[in-house]
Amino acid sequence: MKTTEADSFYDHLEQMSVNELLTNINKEDKTVPLAVEKVIPQIEKLVNGIINRLSDGGRLFYIGAGTSGRLGIVDASECPPTYGIAQGIVIGLIAGGDEAIRKAVEFAEDDLQQGWQDLKQHNITNKDVVVGIAASGSTPYVIGALKKCNTENILTGCISCNAGSEIAAVSKLPIEVVVGPEFVTGSTRMKSGTAQKLVLNMISTSVMIKLGRVKGNKMVDMQLSNNKLVDRGAKMLMKNTGLENYEEAKALLLKHGSVRKATEAYKK
């Protein structure tokens, strides 16, 4: 029995008050970080593998279906603006394609061959890493892709929420965060989705730090894509350089395009 499909510890949910519902959901959510903590050694192995591949010119692919696929896309899409890496270094793929980001595509996750076909569209090579994301650990779209990656000597990992899952069996560096039954039975967008999001945060953040995309504790390569980020960057630059005039710092930042480049130019 998959724990992600096991009966909720709670019943008669419709009879609970709103306060009882919120309190009990929160009670279950508190268990998720503890489950993640137990698998830090497995996360570390995968992070080191990703760092090695990306340092050598490889790319990181996340592949999943439904909520799992959407979480991978969110994490991938946030890497360029946050860390200034080029588009296409971290890529999220979802069963059913872009349409599935906003609405369910029926039976897309059941195709064993399509995951590999989607990866091939990006000219995947053995320099890359593929991380399958599946709360159940049994999604055919993801499993088929990982199996084919293994035959092509592509490093594979996974994030699942069931122990002894099929996806872990076909991953070289598996992560299984067992969070137990969901508050609403089988609704893996809840605790399982939260666990996957936490692990994805840990993976991408750790990788980008070790690739030199953070200095001290600051996002020195972030893209200046809105006024808030320009303001943040100007204040970071003032702190880095000792500049006291905000407008001067802002002009220097916009001229060079990033906090890192502006700081280096000023110090020269």
C-alpha cells in the first residue's frame, strides 16, 4: 500500500469547523520538514552530482506530471532571474506539455515513451542530469524517461514520497520523502507537494551557491527585471562598495547589468 494513498488520519472532514480544518491541516504540514530532514544525505548526493555535471557544461532537467511537474517547472523557471544563469540550463518538463501547466491533460502521465521523447526535443546528452518528480513514485511518463536515461548513461535522480517506489528503483540517486497519508486521502498536492517543493528549493539553491552565483548571502547575479529588484540591487551595491548616493549606485547598477559586474567595475 502506498502511504500517499493511505487513508487520512482524520475523518468526517465535512463536519469540522473551519478552525478545526485549518488547525489539523497545519498539524500535518508541520511533519513535512522533519521528513525532509531524514533524507538530507540522499539530497546531498544528488546535489553533488548536479554540481559536477553543471560545472562541466551539463544541464539539469526536472520531469514530472501534474503537481509534481508544475513544481519542477516553477523551480526551473526561477533560476535565471534569481541567479542570472542562462535560460536552458535548468529545464522543467511536464507530461502533456505547456497546456498541462494550467489544466490537467487526461492520461498524459500514463505514456511510458513520451517522457524520453520530450527530453530528446532538448538534445539531451550524458553530460546532463534528469530528476524525476513523482509523489506516488509510479508515474509511467517519468519512469519511462528515467529508464531510457540510464541506458544512455545520463545521471538520474528522483523525488518521491513513497518508500520502495518504482521511480527510486530506476534512479541512480533517489530521494524518498515519506510524509505519510494526506489530510484529504490521496491529495498529494498537499504534504507531498510541500515536501517536493522544499527539496527542490534545497537542490537548486545549494547548486547555485556552489556554482558561485551567491556572494556572502546575496543574489549578486539576479536579473534586474523589475523596480523592486533594481532597488534591492542598488542597496546591495551601496553596501558592497561604500557608495553613499543611491542614485549613483542605481545608475552604476543599470549600466553594468548586475550587482556583481557593477561592484567589480567600481573597485577597478
